Amino acid sequence: MVPRLHVPTLVVAALVVGSLANVAEFGDIEREAGNWYRALRVKEGHTLAELEDNHFASTQARFAIYLDARQYAYGAELVVPTGVDLNEEQLAGLAGAGSLVRPDGRIEVSGEVAAALDSMTVDAGDNELIGPYQVVVGIDEEPDRLLFVTGPGVTYLVSEQQLRAAGGDVPS
Amino acid sequence: MTVLAVEVVALLAMGAVGWVLVGPARGAVWQLGAALPVGIAATTLVELVLLAARVPARPWVALVVAVVAAAALAVARRDRSVPGAAVASTGGVSSVQAAALGVGVLLAVAAITAWLPLVNLTADSFRFVPSSHLLSVDGNFSGVSLFLLTTRGLVLPTVHGLAVTEFGYLRALGPLLGLATLGLLGLLVRDGTRRLSGGFPTALAFGAVALLATSSRFVFSTFYLNAHVLFACWLLLLVAMVRWLLLDPSAATGRRDAWLVGLLAAGLALLRAEGALVAALALAPLVVDRTIPVAHRRIALVVPGVAIPVWQLGVVLRQAASITQDVSVPGLAALGVGMVVVAALLPVVERIPRPLWLLHGLVWLGTVGLAVGDLGLARDSIEATVTNVTGEGLWGGSLLLLAAFVVAGVALRQVDAERALVFPLVTFVPLGLLLSLLRGHSYRVGPGDSLNRMLLHLVPAAILLLALSAAGRWRRDRDAARPAEWTAAG
């Protein structure tokens, strides 16, 4: 026999108890979430020393810096530097094949880009310097991985197929 | 200032589209709450049509087309008012007052989010932004990978593509959708419990809103550039409207509600990878109910049933080297086609005994079958999920407490048309594990785990179910009168 309780009162009480429990835990959870989020952001910022100074202050500023660095596509948590270098011939092949796709979707065909990249150095912040060209893997489980040929201030977006077609090494 | 102005115009325009589509029949406050979510879904569908037709479709083009179409619809409807079925709590607020309130809130939220850096961004956020940018550059998704298309969908790239700055996004979108979700939940609770006396409907509405608003995961998701708060809002709207259709199959608003249900189901399918499956489950109680006009059920099925294959085969497949490159592409396209087939064969489908139980059993069967094939993956996923909901997922005790209350409520009380709410919630239990098995890697411990984030999608609907149980009947009494609804329908 189900007791005849006044259910609306019980449900209101349940909603209030749940809300109070949420409020009581909110601060602790937010602190934990903050730690988690900050840890994520530190990882994201690993390619630019400026991020270390800015990412705690302002998400928007961090994002702007992130975009300026053209590291916008993936958080560094998922970006694995492999140290795979492309030589000039490979880069020229990529460019000559018209297979470099800029982040804005335009095809970059100039071989001069390779030379320009070659003259630059990479500031990897606190991380190891990994040469003038860096191929990074977007995310390892994706079937059609996007790869980023990066230099300071520029990132070229190529697909794995495009990289292979141009004779580039594809990190595993 | 230009960025803020463009953002305001984009949000107002999408809200206006939704305002027209929702219509005034259920009251001005309901129309206001549902306007932006529905407008986003409509704009995305226009974008899909343009993309599939290979018309260069920058998001602003899609929005302008949606606004023009909505304006034409408004003019066409001017002399054909639908008899009202107003949500109880919306009485006394005129359309002008509601619209003014909506514009005021939008301006305030846009100003605050433009001034304060409130938006949270994680690695996942950075995957939406380039998709938006690439879509806004040439209107054709050039350069977007198959992976981004299959996992990030069309909705957020379309919406955030309305931002004019390079790699920009609409800062106010999440907070506005969070407010809309809270408001809609309150309205639905008050409407669904109006048979109670005194101040109980209002107390329950405030309690439900408070429970959701104090959830740290909801708050986080509201300020997080990702799809979660929109998914939760759309799912709440979808199951609530399915419930209305079940409650009053012959309502004058039924046809319009069916169109909106179809629109939201299509939106879910274009929002996240698992959206089509969740939408199919949410539609199931509607589809199998013989009391609802066949035409209405077909509308609700055909809209997502066409949109899903068009997206998967007409747009996503362009980026794939072959149809088998990502098995989700043909699989989800087949699901969409299946919806159309079911719509065509509704008289046959109706003869299947206990279809909801059968569908639920099939989901379990598929889950168990795949789990047996990869026990390690299934075990890892279950262990990670248990760890997440008991602490590491940063839910605190709220998720378990809510689950306990909901189970107790549903065990004792019979809510009107509860299968609209119970079926998708209960069937998500095996579906959650099935998604892990289908993608081939396990869930992980931590708040960023995908299932841990997906759980938020269910929370508003679960709170609604809990609150409605206050106005339900004792299940024992109901059982004496007739079998449980899920059993009777299924």
C-alpha cells in the first residue's frame, strides 16, 4: 500500500534540496573546474610564451593571441609535435602541387612560401625547438587527419592525403 | 562596436525567424522563449539547402533567405490565426511586451558578453571556429576536413559564421540559450502542473529552474563555446512538444507543432554526431502513437529524414575520399532514409506490437552485441562513466541526486504522456554505451569526456519529468484504470 503523501510538497522539497546541494557544492566544483580548465589552457599555450602571461587574465585575450599565432584549429592538448621536418623539396612539392590549403580556404601555390618559412625560426616557448617546419597531428583518431605545417605566424592546413601526394612524411 | 552590432543583428534576425515559426498560439512568452532556438534551427536548414544545391552559402546569405521566407510566411498567415492553446503561465503578456522583453534581454546579454570575457574555450571550441570561418569565407566549407564535418556538424559553424571578425564567434549565444532553456523549463513545468491548486505550479516552476540554474555543469556549458546548451534546449523543446502532441492529438496547433518537432529533430542531427540517434529516439513515442494524425507524424519524420541524408551524402561526402572513409556517413544517411521509409509505411509500422519496447530492446541488443565483441572497451567506458558521475566529471552529487528523484517519481507517479519524456531518457542509458562502441574508443575519466558532457543534454528534460510527477497520478491508481502508457502505446 503506497502511503498517501502530499506529492507536490515532496517534489518541491526535492527540487529545493537538489538546488541547495548544488549551491553547497558549487564553489568546490568551480575550483576543481578552474584547475582543470587552467591545466587545459596551459597545454594549449605551449607554443607561445605570451600565453603563459595572458591566459589567466583573459580568455578573450588568450584567444586573440591564439588566433594571431594561427594555432586556432586545435588546442595544443591534442596537438602533438612530432619533430617531423619537411625539406625544401618536399615543401616546394607541396606548394607546387597546389596542395597547401590556407586556413581561409584559399590554395597557396607559391614556392616562395617555402623559402620564407625556411628563413624563419620557431619560438616554441618553454618547449623544445623543433626546426623551421613542424608537422603536427590534429588528433590521432580521426580518419582524415588534418596536418599543420607551421612556422611562426603562419600555419598551413593540409590533409594527410595531400601531404602524402606531395611526398611529405606523415607522422604516425 | 561594429562586431557587437553585427552580433546583435544576427541574433535578432534569427530570433525573428523563430518568432514567426513558433507563432502566437501558445502564448507570447512561449513564443519568445522558443524563438531563438527555433530560429537557429531554421537558419541552419536554409544553409543546408543552399550548400546541397552548391550555391555559395555564407551564413549571412542563409540568414537573409530565412528572414525573407519567415516574412513571407508571416504575411501568408496574417489572416489565418490558429485557435490558441496558450501555455498557462503566459497569460496576460502581449506579443509587443514579450518582443520588447526579448530585445532588451538580448541587448543586455550582448553588451555584457562583449565587455566581460565570459566565454570559455577549450580545444573542442577551437574546432568549431575554423569551420565557421571557412564557411563564412566562401560559403562552401572549402578546406574543412571530413573529421570536422562529421564531429562538429553544421549548426554552430553556421551560427558562429555570422560573426564578422576573422575567426570570430557570437559571444552572447550561449548565455541567451541558457536563459531560454531556463525560461522554457519554467513555463513547461508551470503549464504541466496547472491542475494543482494554490501556488504549487509556480513553486514547482521556480524549483525546477533553480535546480537547473545551480548546476555547475549547466552554468559552465552556458558560457562554453560548444554545442551542449543548444542541444539541451532543443531536446527539451522537442520532448515537450511531442508530449503536447500526445496529450491532444487533434489540437489545432498540431500541424505547426509537428513542423517544429521535425525542424528541431533535424537541428539535433546537424548539431552533434550523436544528434540523429537521439532525435530518432525522441521522435519514437510520437511516431508509434496511432491517435496522432498520420500527416503530422509524417511531417515530424520527413523533415529530419530528408535533412540527414542531404547533409551526410550531399555535403559531408564531398570531403570524403569514399563513402566508407567514415562509416558514420553512410550509417547516419541510412538512418535518415529509414525515417522517410517509416513515414511512408506508417500503417505497417503501427501493426508492430509494442514498438517502443521493441526499439528499446534493439538498442540494448546492439549495445550488448558490440560490447561482447569488445569487452575491454565496454568495461573501460562503463568504469570511466561511473567515475565521472560520482565525482571526476565535476557533477558533484547533483546528477545522482536528480537521477534518484526522477526514478522515485516515475516509479510512483504516472505523468501525462510521460513516454515522450521517459523513453528518450531511459533509452539513452544503452545508447550512451553504444556510442562509445560505435566510435571504437572508450570514454575517459574527466569533465571533458564526451559522455560526461552529453549527460547535460538530458538534465532539463529529466528535471521536467521530476516536476511533472507532482501533478501525476499514483501509478497504482492509474494501473487499476488502464495499463501503463508506455506499455499501452508500445
